[in-house]
Amino acid sequence: METYTAMRHFADSWGLVFMFVVFIGVILFTLRPGAKKAAAEAAQIPLKED
């Protein structure tokens, strides 16, 4: 089996599952209970004076 064919088969079968799991992980990381404070601090970075 050629490398391209093997990689294409993997991407077609497990690539979508992997990307979906990463997407759900990012959403859960963003919406976790302690994220509100960190997001508020990050939003104020451009407004801070040096």
C-alpha cells in the first residue's frame, strides 16, 4: 500500500473523529467554570498601560 493511500484512508476514517474530539475539547476548555476570570483578564490586555 502506498503511503499516500494509507494516509488518505486514515484521514477518511479516523481524521474526522480526531478533529471532532479536539473541537469538543476546546469547547469544554473554554466553557469550564474557571475560564471566565482568565477570559476577562485576557480581554483587558490591549487596554493595559505599560
